[in-house]
Amino acid sequence: MSDQFGPARQQHATRPEAFRIAGFAVQASPSVLLLFAFIVFTTANGLLPSSAPGASTGAYWAGGIVASVLLFASLLVHELAHAIVARRHGITVEAITFWLFGGISRLKGTAAAPRSEWRIAVSGPLTNLVLGAVGTGVAFALSAASAPAVVTAVAGYVASINLLLAVFNLLPAAPLDGGRILRAILWRRHGDRDRATVTAAKTGQVVGGLLVGVGAAQLISGSAISGIWTALIGFFLASSAAAEARQTTTQTALAGLRVRDVLPLGEPLPAAPAWHTVDAFMDAYRRTGDTRTVLPLQGFDGAPVGLVGLVNIAAVPADQRDTIRLSAIAAPLDQVAVTDPDELLVDLLPKLRLRARNVAAARLAGNALVLRDGQAIGVVTPSDLARAMQLAKLTSPPTPAAGPPSGNAPTAPPAPTAPPASPPSSAAGRPWQQNQTS
């Protein structure tokens, strides 16, 4: 099981709220049922029969269900500890989400100083240590009172899992709590939060790789279930750490840049008419020498209605392009990322990771429609962001080997100069603005 916290992570899509506790929304992925069933099955068919032999099959299954419920309660208390401490440090908690590999406290924002980061991170494992100590005491008390062996075994199992969770989460590897603690220490030492994040993420990749290796060794030795589970945890840890490192590197490169800095200079090129057929659009596209691969789409009233790209057009059979209109193959406005020229690129990035609900929108994932006063003025594409990152690396001053210790977040590097744009097309080369019929 794994725990991670930080800015709301888009791989965990927003889900309906299950209930609220202490003012926090609690959500659950359907994969939680797999985790619950896994705990029940392994406890009822492995742990309890070996720890409390002689009991009935029904007692073992009942014990497995109780153990699973108690473990989920422990995970909830763990996440509540993160959420409560985060709230005390002024960070908004969007929700506590449970899924296949445990729980996640989704925080909207980041800690303002290393000390806050450390306190938020350490609260979870400390909670598990307390729960483990209490569970151990309860198990000894039940044993001394000659309670049924199954009951005592369940108490001992829950206690040991809590202690194991505390130790595992303290591993110095992002996105585990130990990785956050490592980041806080490095952040305070170097005064550079992003540098500390990348280091903790790289450590997470190493630890994740080692866990995958351990899982493979368990598989070879005959422990199939344990091996698969360990390898899955390792894979998740490594992939999450790699994604965090990439995200941090991207945010650092784009710090201070706004959407307008990556848009072409000059008068905006026209949007494509939603009522045009694919053939009519392609005729005008070739005639004007347009080089855009993704274009805004406009309705009869000139209002933006979505995005259309060459990739959408390529999916239309050639014999149907004279009848299918752009509106039928475009990503609708409510399923594309929408921004404005003044928005920071680092604030735009989360929008670009939203899950598309249809194929057309999925094909244009990573693109954002830029609106000004309700009118489309351009599209930010992945290529625009990649170019901005490259320019940022070329124009940023060299990073010093080490900076003075500081409790504050580092200052963002100066924004690079926007790339030169192609000259705007002339009015004569814009038949889409003049022709309102197909």
C-alpha cells in the first residue's frame, strides 16, 4: 500500500463523494473492492488458519472481513492525520481518496516551508505507529483474557500491518511519506524545493525498481500472490516517482510564463466553421497554406464550440468526407481545456491532464483552446509547451551547486523571450471568415 500527497493528482479522476468526516470528503475507486477482497481472502485462507488452528471456516471468513474493515479504518485515520495537519498549515484538502494501493490525501497547493512539509508527511506514519502499539496491547490483553484465538489473531494482524505500514511509508522515496520527509530535509538544506523534489523522486524510482525485483524473486521462489503484489507496488512507486520528476521539471521550466508567451504574435488566425464538411475545410486549409494541426471551431454565431485537428480528420473515411461536418468529429467545448492569455502555464498544466470522455477529445488531449472576451484567439499545443521548455533551459542562468539554507520556496527563473511567430495571414487568404455556407 502506498500513500502520497501533494497537489491534486489528475491520474485519480474526481469521483462522487462517499461520505464526509471531520469536514473532509472521502471518495473511493471501484478498485478498492479488489483490495478489500484480497485482504479478506488472504487473511481467511492463510493467516488465520495458521495462527488460530482448529476454528471453523466461518470464523476464519468472519475474521478476514473484520480484519479488512479494521485495516481500511487504519488507512482512513492515516489520511485524516495528513489532512488535519495540512489544514492547520493553511492547505486546502480536496478529498481523501481510496484506491487499489491504499489512500491519497489530495491537497490543493503545497507546503509553504520545509517545516510544514515535514509535519504533514510525518503525521501519517506516526499515526500508524500509535495504532500498531495500541493494537499490540489489545492483542496481548485478549490473549491474557483467553479470548478466542481467531479474535486475538485478528488484533495481532491489524497491529502488525499498521507497524509495517509505518515502516514502509517511511522509506525515503517519493511519493511515500518518507519521500516527502526527505524532500523537506533537502529543501531546508539547499533552499530549493524543486531540486529536493526531483531527488526524492529519483530515490522513489530506485526503491520501486528494487521492489519489482523482490517481487520477481518471490515469484521464482513460489510465492505467487506475494510476488505479484510486491511487484505491482514497486511498479506503481517507480512510475509515480518518474511522473513526479517530469512534472516538477516541467513546472520549473515554465515558471513565470503565461499563455500569451507561447502564442504566435500578430493577428489571430481564423477558426474553422463547424458547419463545413471535411472536404470543404481541407480545400480551404490547403488553399490558404495553413500549417496549424489543431484549430478552434466556431458556430454560426462566431462563438467557439470546440477544437478540431488533422488527427480527427484523418480518422474519417475518404468516401465520407464530402458529407461529414467538422462538428461531428470535433472535440466539444465542454471536453477541452480552456484558458486565457493571462493564465500561468503551470496553472494550465493540470487542465491538460483531464480525462477525455469521447474519442475525438482523447485525440486532442494536451491541447488548450485560448479565449479572450469569449472569442477564440488560438490553441496551445504540446509543441508550444515543449518549445517554451527548451527556450527556458537555454535562457535560464546556470543553477549553482548549492544555495544557502532557506525556509522559503525558491524564486522562479526569469521568463524566456517568446519565440518569433509566423507573420499573420492576410484577409484575402481567409475564406472561412467570409463564407458562412458549406
